[in-house]
Amino acid sequence: MKNIGLVLFLFAPVLFAQQPAPKHRKASNTRLELAITFDDLPAHGPLPPGVTRMEVAQKIVRAFEGAHVPPTYGFINGLGVERQPADIAVLRLWQDAGNPLGNHTWSHMNLNQHTFDEFEAEVERNEPILKQVMDNREWHWFRFPFLAEGETQPKHDAVRAFLLERGYKIAAVTMSFADYSWNEPYARCAAKNDREAIGALESSYLSAAEENITFYRTLSQSLLHRDIPYVLLMHIGAFDAEMLPRLLDLYRSKGFEFVRLARAESDDYYKVATDRHAPRSPDSLEGLAAGRHIPLPPRTSYDQQLESLCR
């Protein structure tokens, strides 16, 4: 997962001709909307000593309940259950709490490094466990691992057509702060019981989240002259679980209302991700900016700080 931030921040789909800003539904109020999504269920990142995958999931679910977050999609990799069969309890806990599950491929496959046929097989291999755990509830949402959608236009188009024809809608990402980057240093610092370092992690985590609110809102306003309903990418890591109550408070303090993924992606901006008849266009704000030759706003990199802590 170490490269996903670089993919999100720097990867842009093949550039398309400039298009007019899409239509959007009329807002009923001035509140911002944010759909939270979590990747890599049932297992993401290293764990601190004495912490279990189930405890991580329980903390996240309790945070949802405490903040009255609506049903939240978790995107699964079935390989995690094959490696640790007991971790299916994480998926059942998520679903039992009213949160749906979606497809993230069987083994978190990077499409840019594999053929279309290999990727298709990964998507299909992940479906039986979704059907089993979701018990006939809707699970046809897909999140690309590493946010990699194909290194060539023909592969990109073929995979999108396959997914949409199979009934999937694509869970786009229009807000992120590379939250996964904090989970590994947290495990190291917790193992050393370095409270000062953990305090530094807490501060930088919230600073990154706050800075990226400005980053994505600035992009949306520059490109579309409005705030779209944003889709936030998170991961089911141990530090995410610790920080989630404070993170949710941060988003609320910035005026966000938490909404379901389907509500956010009902906005016309997301048609390319949900409607196979929609014309091609980038589905990330970074990709749209690249296509229009608009520079990205500045933001802080925490990579060096996180890499050096608790070594």
C-alpha cells in the first residue's frame, strides 16, 4: 500500500479534451457532503502488540455509531480471509452493523501490472465471499486497488466496460490524505511505547486531513465552480481506528454532512463511474485538472517524517 498515495496524488488518466463542467443536482442546503469509504477489509497494515483485526474493526464501527455516520462501504480482499479464516468475523461485524461490503479484487491486484484477463479473474474470484457475507444485500460497488485503472487507454476502457456490464458502480475517490501512511509507524511506535512519537503522529494525521480538505475543495471550485459531494478514501488500519472519532469531529467542524456512497455518486460528476453509457472523462479531480492543464494546489508531504519515526 506504500505507493497508493503517489498514485492518488500524481496519477492521472489519459488526458481528454476540455469538457464543460457537468450538471449537478440542486443543493437543498449549504452543507458539504462527504461519503466515507474504507479499503482493504479484513486486514490492512501491521498491528501494534496485543491488537487484533477484530478490535480494529470494532473501534471503527463504534466510531461510526457514535457520530451517526450512515452505512459505510468497506471494500474487501478475499485473500485476507483465505490467509486468516478467523478474519471473516471482521466482514460479518461490518455487515451486521449495517455497513455494506464491496469488491476490491481478491488479492489487491494492481491493474497496471497485470493483464485484463488476470484482473477479470480477480474480480470474479472475490464475488463468492461477498455473496456469502452480504446475504443477498447489494454489494455491486468496486474500488480499484492502488486506484490504478489501466496504464493504456484500451485496457482502461475494457476493464470499465467489464465492470459496468457486470453491474458494478465504481467507487471513485475525490478526497484522501494518504491515511494508510500512518499505520505502519504507529505500530512501530506503539511497540516501543513511545508516547511522544505517537503524539506527533496524531498531530500530523489530523493536519494532513485538514490540509487535504482545502486541497480538494480548491480543485473542485477551480474545475467545477462548486463543491461536489466528496468520496473519502480510508483504510481499516490500527491508527485509523484510534483516530477516527477525532477525524469525524474534524470533518463535522468543517461543515461536512456524512452521506451514503450512492447519495454522493448520484451527482452528475460521477456519471463516468456509475453509468456505462456516460462519455469518457477523468473520474478524479487530479485527472480532470491534468486534462485542463490546471496546476494542483500545494500540500505537505509527511513521508520523510513518518518513515523516520521510531526506527
